[in-house]
Amino acid sequence: MRLFPVPMDLTEEEKVIGGVLSLRQVVYLFGGSVAAALSVSFLRLLHVPWAIAFPAGILWFIAGGVLSFAAAAGMGADEYLFRWFSWRFRRRRYDWGDEL
């Protein structure tokens, strides 16, 4: 009979990078870093001063960090934002019944 290892905690994401970061967290951190670098380089191509271009890049990096590490209402910030946007922009049907 084969034996398969079962993780101790089934509610947490599997930490694949050094036992600290999950794949989702790495993707958000990498995406935030790439977006920061691209925004700074694009703004510098448009001859925007460093005093404006650098904080714009920092904002992208912070957004990647928030999406990868922050949690709200018992779920990750990315899932929370997805659910909020789908609730906010979904089509609603108002049924007034037979009174009219």
C-alpha cells in the first residue's frame, strides 16, 4: 500500500519559495516590481522629473505588497477586491412583486 504525505494545515497556502512565500505572493510581488520599473522608466522617457516618477513606482510596488500580504475579512486582499468589484458592478434585478 502506498503512503502519501498529508500536509498538517489544509487551510493555508503551500509555501513553495523558501517555506515563507506562496506562489501567489511571489507572482504579486514580481508583478508589482515589474510594474514599478516599467512606470518609472516610461515616465522618465516622457521627461517627467524623478520627484514624480519615483513615487509612482513606489505606489506600484506597495500595491504588489498589499495584494500579496494583506488580508481583510478572513481572505486575501486580492480575493476581497475581486469579490467587492464583482458585487459592486454586477447586474441587479429588482423585483417589485405583483403590487404594481
